[in-house]
Amino acid sequence: MVKFWGAMKKEQTDKIYIVGIGDNGADNLGKETLSIIQDAEILFGGERHLEFFQSHTAEKVIVKSNLKEVAAQINLELGKKRMVVLASGDPLFYGIGKYILSKVEHDKVEILPFTSSMQLAFAKIKESWEDAHLVSLHAKPLENLLNLIKASEPKKIGIFTDDKNSPDHIARTLIEKELNGYQSYVCENLGSGDEKIISGNLEDIAQGKFSSLNVMILIKREKQYAPKDEKSENNRKWSFGIPDDEFYQRTPEKGLITKSEIRVISLAKMKLQPDSIVWDIGAGSGSVSIESALLAPSGKVYAVEKNEEDYKLILKNIEKFKTSHIEAIHGLAPNALASIPLDPDAVFIGGSSGNMHEILKVCSERLKPNGRIIVNVITLENLSEAWESLKKIGLNSEVTLLQISRSQPILEITRFAALNPIFIITAKK
């Protein structure tokens, strides 16, 4: 059925309007948008947003870290009062819009975006931004940016800063970590009378002081100094499907690792995004954790392993592959999972130690909407247990059987040596 979106009516109280504004407040807003704000009976927004409408007679609710309470009030007042949420720029671009849409029925939400400060910043420095990597450091660790640069050395990076991760602090940290091959721009108070664009190398930015309202852009310099040691592992870039022998593994039992072909297919089914949260249960030497971390440089990976020797190997692999956003946990699932603070977008289960149903139950309860659980099993008994458990839990599942052989020389000829057949179970929430 085709759905037509009609003009918004001011008298509607069964919708919440999320309105993006710029640093000059109401000055550049259209007549219809201003009318919606003026007719509001409740105005939600940050202190800075609400200051633009000081004379407004609506009830004003300051939005800080109280998003849960704000969403509850919106749902309570829907159908009773006209409500508007004021946001910066585009509410769906690292803004409040995504959160409200997760808590309020989509048909009850209308979004009126303004120009994003990131869009304005790239326009001011006259650079295209369709190929830029965008990072928000609002209340998020600076390691997200460091991991992104280490993993892919993007040519353009747009950064939303905050008071802690200010441009000068970011610049000093990049210099300290020897990630200093960037031209820097700090775009302050965009769209306001105090707008200012500061450019320079990282050393220049590291010495500066900046307005709290800013966007930082890093552009990779065309000419780079050659690394001191081209063959050093510190400078090595890893491609998807890292060879098995690159990982530290147990000896003499070398080979107890998720083989590269299996790993690649399993990771593809996990559908990781740059900011995904991943749980790797029964992590072994950590090969899946390492590749997950490289695919999700702005995310977080938790590698859970009961065997102490393997746990130590995970730590060695984390150091080798420079994936500091992996947290190794020495413990037995499912009990060890209680210590993980972040719910997963994807879970990989490579070993269960006989606790398959209990592990799947915990993972399914904490798995985010649209998340995936990938289970690798070798035996029919474990396949049956995992399959039945997922049916009881209520997750949609499918099974792929992989039978892989690798070429192997024998005397002066070549034959194929088969790897153990493996079942990959994919469950979706």
C-alpha cells in the first residue's frame, strides 16, 4: 500500500516533532517549522537550545542524561499535549532522533532536520565529504578514533568533539601515538556570528584553545614520511581473512583455531558495522575477536575464554594486531557474561563447554534488536542441542554446512587435505 505523507497540522497532539536548529536559533527556520515550535505546549531540548526560546510560554524540559525519562514523558503526553524536541542540526545524525525512534512508535514521530554542523564544516573548508569517516566522541572514548586510524588510515575524518575530547587534546594524543600525518581544521560556532575556522597541522592545534561548540576535520597529507621500518608489524595492514599462522596459538596443539575460511564466512554472517559490539564466547586464541575488532574499529569486542593458556594468547594477539578495543575475559560462560557491561550486536560462539542452552539463553536476552548469534559446531550432538535451544528461545535460525579442502603437496604432486566439516548456525533476533 502506498503511504502518503500529508502536511503537518498544528492542532495535532498525537505526534512528537523533533526539530533541528542551528547555532543562530530560530533565525533561519522556515515559517511552518517556527509555527510548530510556537504552538508547542512542551519544549524539550538542551539548555543552549531552550535559551533561543526564552520567551516561549511552553513547559520547558532540559535534556541531558535523562533520555529515558524524556521518552517516558513523551509517551505519557502523546495525544494530550503538543510537544517539540529541539535538537542540533540533523536529529538523525548522531542526534537524539535515533533514541526517540527506538522508544516511540515511528508513526508518532515527525522529524524536521536542519543542516548538520558536519555538513557545514566540510562546506566551510571546501572539501567533499561523501568519502569521509565520521566519528562522534561525545561521551565516548578517544580510542574509537585511534582504532579507526590504525585500522584503515582514512583520508578524511570528521569528528564531533566534546569538552573532554577537545581538538587540542585530540591533536596531542595523535602526536603522542605517532598518528600525526593530518592537516587539521577546527570549525567553531558554525552558523553564528562568532563563526571561526582554524587550520593548521596537529602541532599547531595541540597548542590552541577552542570554543566548546566545534567540529574537527582531519585531512590526510598527500606526502607522508616513510615508516622507520617498512617490515615492522607495527606498520602492517591486515586484510580480511588473516592467515591462520599469523596468530599466536597453543603448541603442540597448534591448529585449534577457527580456520580462516570458516572465520571469513562466520564474520560475514555476523554483519558487523564499524561501531558494533561483539561477544566472542569460547574465543580460543582470539582469531575471531581480532578480525571482529578490525571490522569494527569504533566498536568493542569482548573475548571470553576459560582456558588460562588461551587467555594469555588472546592478550598476545591483541598486542600484535594493535586491537586495544578488545577486552579479554578469563572465565566460563554463561557466568562470565554477567561482567560484560555492553549488550551485543553480534555474538560468536566457538565453544560452550557443555553449557550451550544456558549460553544461548543469556545471549538472546541481551542481544540487541536485529542482532545475530553465530554458532560454530562440529558434532551432530552439539548441532542438535544448539538448534533445539534456539527453537525454544524463539530465534529464527538457519544452518550452513561447510566442507573445505586445501591443496597439499605430496612428493612431486598435489592433493587436497580436508578440514573438519563444520556447521555454522545463524540466528537472528
